[in-house]
Amino acid sequence: MSNKTENLTRCHWPGNDELYIRYHDEEWGKEIHDDHTFFEFLILESAQAGLSWITILRRREAYRKAFADFDVEKVAAFTQDDVERLLQDEGIIRNRLKIQTSITNARLFIGIQKEFGSFDKYLYSFMPGGKAIMNHSNATPVTSPESDAIAKDMKKRGFKFFGTTICYAFMQATGMVNDHIPTCSFK
């Protein structure tokens, strides 16, 4: 598949990788307001720290199995035995700190849900006018004032592996920011 298919134009970054193209066309930059999906991307983006996103996308289904279909309540209840089990799972990134962080972040995620009513309400409290940002420019930033503020607040709350660059990628993945180029047919 090429960057132009049937008179459609897409951003250049997916290249010719079928999985990347599907992710670009169907998910990236598409606004969601579902806490379950937010939690999924919190796990995936945190796992991605220091790695390429395609590495994590290729392991997404293994992460889904390993992390209880991204059920935040179940992940928050994981024990040290679960950490040891996950360290043996060849389908995911077997990094003890990242695995433990996913469990801790799940507990913190639930705390935010209780405080704000939903993780969605918490996230969008940082957004201008409570709305997603539509950039649609040829320059794709890697951080923003909003990602800086969210990452800073989440760090203060105890979240790990969620600095401003990872936060910005999370925002792109969940449509909090839409960075499709102006000519992209999928924006």
C-alpha cells in the first residue's frame, strides 16, 4: 500500500507498513472520550517509552491479553505474582519497572476518575475551552503547553513513564490533538 491509495492522501509517517497505515487511518487523531480507551493508551504509551511506536502496535494484542483487556480495576488489583507472570510474557516488553508502573498508574487512574468523575473530564480540563486541538499543519510538534501541563500534573500525582513527549503522543493517539497534515484524507 502506498501513501496515496485510490486518490487518498495520508500523512507521510505510516510509510508502507500495513499496521501503521491502519492505525493512522482508523485511530490516530480521532477524538475519543472513553476512559477504557484512555487507559489502554496510557498502558501502551508508557510501554513505548524509549522504543518505537510500531514496536508497541505490533504487541498490542499481547498487551490486551496480559493486561486484562485493559480493565483498569483488574490491572489495579494485580499483585507481585502478576508482575512475575508478566515478566515471563514474551508478547510484551518485559521491563519490571514498566510493568510495575502500569499497575501503579492504574491505581492512580482510578483515583483521578473518583476525583473528577472520569479520566476524560480530567484530561479535557487542561484543553483550551475543554475541546480537542486541530492543528492540521505540516509541522508536527512533539510537545505542547497542554502536554506539559498534563504531564506535570500527572507526575505530581505519582504517574511514571508519562513525560510531556509521551503525553503529546497519547494526545495524538486519542484525538485530543489532531496533527494530520492539511492534505490528509483521514483528518
